[in-house]
Amino acid sequence: MECFHTRFSTWTPFSNKSLNRQLFQERVALISHWFDLWTNKQRQEFLFTIFLRCTKSQLRFVQDWFSERTQVAKVDFSTVLPRFISLYIFSFLNPKDLCMAAQVSWPWKFLTEQDCLWMPKCIRFGWFLPYTPTDHEYGAWKHHYIACVSSLDWLIPREATAIYGTLNEPKAEDEELQERQREKGLRKIIWEKIVLRNKELFKVRPPWVSGTRCSRLLKSKCQPRLSQALRDRVGLQEALEKQLVLASLEALPKRSNVSGSHSYPLLLKKTWHGVHKYDDSSSHASQPHFLLISSRIPAFEMVVDSIKAGIISVVYEHGGLTLESLLYLIEKALDGQKVQSMGIFSDGDSREINLLQGYKIGIKNLLRPEVRDFWEKLGSYVAPEEEGGHVDLFVPLGASEAGMEVLSQLSQLTGTFFTAPTGIATGSYQHILSDWLGRPWERAPCSIYFSESKLQTWSSLTDFLEDTLKSVRKQLSPLFKELQKSVSARIIGQFTFDNMSMANILNNQEIAQTLADGLMELSKDNSEGNVLEDSPQDTKSSLSKNDPNLEMLVKLERKLQVDSAEKRSKVVRELLQSERKYVRMLEIVRDVYVTPLKAALSSNRAILSAANLHIIFSDILQVLSLNRQFLDNLRDRLQEWGPAHCVGEIFLKFGSQLNTYTNFFNNYPVVLRTMEKCREMIPAFRAFLKRHDKTVVTKMLSLPELLLYPARRFEEYINLLYALRLHTPAEHVDRGHLTTAIDQLKKYKSYIDQMKQNISMKDQLSEIQRIVCGCPTLSEENRYLIRVQDVAQLHCCDEAISFSLRLYEHTRDLSLFLFNDALLVSSRGTSHTPFERTSKATYQFIASVALHRLLVEDIPDSKYIKNAFILHGPKREWICATEVEDDKFLWLSVLQSAIKRSMEK
């Protein structure tokens, strides 16, 4: 009988291989049959159990079986990914690693030698190609980098001293002493504040707080007293931090030495061609005329174009400047000489001058120290009144009593004669072409500075030109600036390459850059170096030497009182005429847009639904009804007009019904959004607007432009009422009604202006938050943008040595967004759109620092760095440098003023 050996089972033969094999196959077939009947989850549990029982060799067998049947791809990423992603990966390598990567394969060699990788590395060290590579040439910037590196002098300090001399250049004793005293004083202030802070913190620290973990056990028992101590400590810390920030602002150099030197290099005496220096014995014709133009003037480029030859003109930014920085621009343009007359062409009304953002000069703030100092210094640049000097303000201050008082105060404050227009015309800037206060000049102030034909063209079209020029300037300004810079650099580069060797080009890069900048300055249309022509004036038209300014204004006021009845009638007729024109513009909206749309709705061929029609036009129709009633009252009153008749009561009645305008202004954003939504979603309405917008019937205006007229009308009302009150005697019955009506309309106009300002600031913050990638939420109450400054971020190689010997490395470009309560720091890059010549700036958020926690430190100019300063935040610091000296001064001036205002809150 055959013997069967078994293990663990009597049914599994061990010694008989044929029976064992047969039984194994039967059981495999049985398990496979069960496996087919199981669910997916049961199969996964079975496999998991089997794999847990397998040894390493068995698991390796499974892995090899999968690798044979399922191939794992091992592909070069540079041949699979898009080229710009591969280039972005390679951009993180340094030059040495790029050269090593070029030896891996031909695709890697082609990618690592692209100019977009090597050009930033060359420009970082100031190595520029002396020619422009062709379209199919690549690797030029890499070869240029290798050539520049191979030509560098690698010398030890002893060899460098023997060849180039010592680096410790001797300084003047007073310069070195001032620098040491300034550093010592700042260091002493900081150490005193730190010691005082530590002492105060030690005093308020509770005795049981030892700094160990055991002190936490007492937290629940002593919570009220501990929280009070913490509040005291936080308050003390904030007070000390505030004192430290103010100390850093006081340690900043003033305008005379902001660049680290005793004076500005640009303010040194130059030679002015065609202009004689001021001399007491010289005639009036030897002194030029000066004109200051604000960028807030609509389409100010046309104003600049209408300036006569020989007039020194300066265009300044309305926002982001202080009175001190504006004075610096004037000093720089005049270069120490006096002028025969000075014109100030800025925004304003009949009561105040809107000179700068945040500086509306009126009777209330005229005697403030900084405002008074500004006008006193400005008056010192003009020739005395005895020699015919005068200041012309292109603001209708002569049309109101408050404006006349401002002129009187300015004349007494500066000793210079001030004049302004008396016009009351309601058109845009038409007042500058009217009569002016002052003596009977031989020429009107407008004819001194401008070509009157060009100026009249500008004043008649200024409302519509500004809207168009805003978008045009935004699109073309970066293109022209970069194109001009590129052309100048190419011309100088080609000239130096043709006449110098490579070694000389590398040694004279600063000279080449200076020549390129000079070529850009010479190419400007409105150069400050134009030849000034003599403008002789008749001696008969000069001011009398014995008549003071106050007597002049008194005589003028008496003259106005004599013909007050005639002037008063003229103002009322101007009011009626302008009101008739205003109502006619509102009727255009009704006749051209509302009537056809309602007719289409009633004929079952609706273009707009009744709800949308009501949202868009209901408020403007109510405004039209109110102003038609107001026009009828004015027309009835003017038919029987006499010196004793009154107009103020009509305005008081009109002012009591301003709720109609309030509804219009509150719903105005909703009206624009509804109109835009209907334009996009309803083709019939889009075609309707295309047929009717900007036609002869609508005065070449679109529907949104016509809806702007109510907002502009209140400024005209106020100007006309001021002129009317100016020519109304004090004992007249209408005097009190006019004063009440003016106050009522001024209050309502301030409400409109505040609404406009809030919408503008909100849009500005939203735009910044959109363009800055990763930017936190900026929309906070009472926050607004002050200035944006582009700077270069630097890194100090060795901070142990003194400022004059420190070397700095340019790491990246930054953009600083200054708000009234914080400073936003972002990195700045450039992106290019295919098939477009213009480039777009990109911003990446870095940090945001509250102004009351920001320390500012100046870096004096040295041989190795210029126009630099340091911004110290609570956790980080940034070493920044501006491109030109003016930008540094203006930025520090505005930043210092903003920090002080935030401290006062």
C-alpha cells in the first residue's frame, strides 16, 4: 500500500508530487471560481491578506511582473513641458550651474543659452551689450557675460592698493565731523529709548511673573491684574515706539542736505542763455516771466502747448507733493534769478485755490505757518511792485468777497501785487479770458503767457478733452518713455562701440549712461534751456511806486459799488441764460432717449423693460421737472427786473426741494450699472444707443456724459451767487437771502464732492488690490492713496564698515504704495503681451507696515551709492534707492508728512 506523507492536512500529499500537483490545481481552480464571484471590496481584502503573508522575494516578484507589463516613463522634462515653464525652472540656477546644465544634452544647451536667462544676470552688474542681436541669434548675452567676467581684475587688497590707491579717500574735516555727530546722536537717542523702555517694563512687571512655566499656574487667580499690567505695558510700548519714530523723522536731513551733501548739485549756478542776471539797474525787460501749471488742469498739455516762447514754465503733479517740495521745483527752475511776473495756473473757485492735494488755500488757512512761509518765499522770487512785478492767479478770486480778502492778505503778506480774474462765466475756465483785477495793464495777463487763440480753443473743449486724454496718456506714455530711452541708449552705444575697444567701454559705462540721459533731456519738447526773448513793456503801464496794494483794492471796491446795479443785472442775466442752457441739455435726454424708448414699449416692440426704463430715467426726469419750474420762476422775475428785486428767495425755495437731486446722486451708480448691463445683454438697446449717442442733436455727447450735467451745475450756481452777492449792497433786502442760499448750496456741494471722493478712493484701492498679486484687503474706512514710488532694493555686502565705503548690490525692483495710514511694499516686474509693443508692470505683495511703526533713515551719498534710504519695519528693513535725486527728496518729504499726520490721530 502506497504511503502518503502530509503536512498540516491529511488531504495534501507531500511526498507524491503528481497527486500534490493535481490537488493544488484543483484548489487554485476552486479559489479562482470563488474570486470571480466576490465583489470588488472582497477581492481587495483578499489581496491585502495575501500580500501581508508574502515574503520580500515574493513581493519583488510581483513588482518585476508589473514593471515588465506596465512601463514607467522616464522622460526629459524640457522636451515635454512648454518652453516658458522650462525656462522658468532654469532661471533659478546661477551662471555656474547654467554652464554645467548646458553640458547635459542638446535640448538643455539650447535652453540654458537663451538671452532671457543671461540678460538679467548681465544687467544686474551693469554689463550691457554694445549692439542689438539679430532675430535668429541666441547666446549673445551668455558670451557677453563670460567675456566680462574674464576681463575682471581679481586682486587682493594689497595689490588693489598698489594699483588704484587706498580706498579710504580723505574727507573734509567738517564733513567727517558732521557725519560722526549725526550717527552718534541717532545712536544715543535709540539707546536712551531702549534703556528707558526696559526700565519701565521692569517696573510694571508683576513680581510673580518669573518667565518660567510655573507662573502660568497663577494666571486664573490673577487674571484681572495681569491683563491691566499687560495693557499698561502695551500702551507704554506704543508710546515709546511713537517717540522713536518721531526721533527718526527729526534725524532725517532737511532739503538742503537730503542727499548727504551740503546742497543739491542741480541747484548750482548755471549759465542761462538769453537771460541776464538780475541787477537793480537793469530794465524790466531783462527779467523773464514764470508760469506754474498744475496737472489737475484738464488737458494741461494743450495749455503747455499754448505758452509763448521765452516763458519759463513748470508742470507739477497735483497729488503726492507738499508745499516744500513744490517750492523746491520752483527754485530749481528759476536757478536763483528773479522774474518780472509769475502766473499760477491751478484749479480752484472764487473763494480758494486748490494748489495741491490737501492744500486748498483760503482765508481760513492762509496764516498757517507752512502756508505763510510758502507764499513769503514765493513772493521773494518776483520783482518788487515798484519795478512792475506781480503774481497772476488764474483762479476767479475776484468774483467773490472771500476771494478779494485772500488777494488782500497775500499782497500784505508778501509785499507783492496779486491779481486774479473777475469773470463769472459758467463755462469751463472761461473766467481767465475775462477782466482782471489791478491797474490798467498794457497787456492782459493771458496775453503775457499764452497765445490767446490756442487758449480759447482749449477752454471751449476742456470738458471733453480730459476724458479722452486720460486714456490716451495712460496707454502711450510708457511706450514713448521707453522708446525714447531705448533710442538714446542705442545711439550712444553705437557711438562708443565704433570708437572704443571693449575694455574702454566697460570702464566708461557711467559716462555712456550720462550721455544717454543728456540726449534724452535734449530731446524733450519743453526744455528748460530755451532761449528767452526780451519782452519789453511800456513804462507807462508799470505800477505806481507810491500806491499801496490795500488802497488799490479799496478803490476797486468803490468802483464796483458805483455800478453795482448794472453788474447785478448782468449776473442775473447770466444766471438765466446758463439755466436755460442747462434745462435744454436735460430735455435732450427726455426727447432723444426717453420718448422713443417709451413709444417702443407701448407698441409691443420694447427695447427696454418698464423696470429698467424706470431705474435709468426716472430720477433725471424728476430733476428736469424741478429745474423747469426753477427756470420759469427766474424768467418771471427777470421780466420785471429792477434794482430792488430779489433772487435769493427763489434759490431758497429751490434749495428746499433738493431731495430730488439727492435721489439722483444716490442712484447714479445703480443707473450706470443698469445701463451697462442692458447694453451688454440687449442687442436692440445697444443698437439704439449707437444710433443716438454723439450726434448733432445730443451735442456730440453720449448718454452717460449727459447725465453728468447735474453734478457740474451746483458749482456754477455757487459761483454765480457769489458774484451776485459781491455786487449787492449790504443794506439790500436780497443780501441775507443770498448768503443763506450760498451756505445751503455749499453744504450740498460738499456732500456731492464727498460722494465723488469716496467712489474715487474706493475705485483706486480696488485697482491697487487687483494689480498687486497676493495683496490683502485694502478697503478700510478713511483710507486713501497718497503716492506711489518706484525704487530699487539694495543689499549691503558688509555692514561693519562706515557708510562711505559700503558696497551695495541691486537685488530687485520695488514699488512703494503710500497710504495715509500704512505703507505697502511690493516687488515690481514686467510682462509682455504677444503682438503688443507696450509692456505691463506686474506687482507681488511683500509686506504692509503701519506708518506709526515705520522708521526712516537716510543714507548719505557716497562714491558707490546715491539717492538711498532705509525703511525699518517691525520685522524687516528695506534699503531703497530712487533713480534721481528729486524723487528721493519728494518721497521723503511726503512720507515724513504722512507719518506725522498718522501720529497725530
